[in-house]
Amino acid sequence: MTFLQPTLRTAQLARSAVLAFSLLAGSAWSAEAPPPEQNAQVSKLQSISNHASELAMQAMGMLGIHYKYGGNTPESGLDCSGLVRHIFKETWGMILPRTSVEISHVGKHVDKDDLQPGDLVFYNTLRKGFSHVGIYLGDRKFIHSPSAGGQVRIESMDIAYWKKRFNGGRRISEPEQDFPPIK
């Protein structure tokens, strides 16, 4: 297996790339004013894109955090679902279910070819479906907390190991509609 070893410089570059993408996506619209209904649709699309960018940027800040089975905090370590739960809690104030199997029921199904940054990707790593979860970053890459002895890192979905074990993708696009915010 080939792993991308994160460095502080890699994390900084990745954060910059995600930020640049979100800024460019927000300013790529025509100078002509669209009709009001189209303007509302564009505004909603930009809002969803910004939410996804926030998720991806928050996840990038976790690079290098050590894996801990059942881990829920960066200080003590994170397992795969602990990472995803932490990111959603910090970014959107949303509490997701504890396990990757339970998280796989949240949001809406997304086909592999339609994944967007911020979507969740699931894998069969323990000979049972949806036993591993990560956050899709774009360009067929995802961030996850892999296993004992590992650290939060970015990997390619095209590596044979991950390609063979892919179970599906989920999109949680509107936090206020899927789960109530943390009080």
C-alpha cells in the first residue's frame, strides 16, 4: 500500500488549495445579473459548496493526529468515525451517530462518480460493509484515520486496496435539515 505522508507544508498547501477553490467557485459567475429564481439557486449552490469546503478544510487540520480505537478527540486520538464526527461537530455543530455503519444511514446516497468535497466515503475493511469512513476531498482523494499505529492522512481512492473495498458515498448537504445543531 502507498500512503501519502503528511507534513506541515503539505497540510498548509492543501488548506490553501481548498480555500482557493472555494473562492474561485464563488466568483466564477457571470457579470450579468441572473433572474431572481436563478440567483436563489446559485446562492443555495454556493452555500452548499461553502459548507463542503469548510468540512474539507477542518479535516485537513487533523492531518497527523494518531489513530485510537474508539477515539473521539484530537488530543486523545481519533478512529475513522471519531474523525468524521469531530469534523461535523466542529464545522456544523452537528452530532453524527458513533459508528461508521450508523453514519452510513445519514444524508443521501451519492454515486462514486458524483462525489464532491465534503461527501462521506465508506469502505469494507473488516469483512463487513461500511466498517470504515472518510471524508472525500476531491480529485479521487479522501482523508481518514486508518488503523492502529496510523495517523490521519490523505489517500487516493484509486489505490487497489481502497478501490476493491469501496461501499458507497453519502452527502450531508444541509446540516440544519439532517440533524439539529448542538445546544
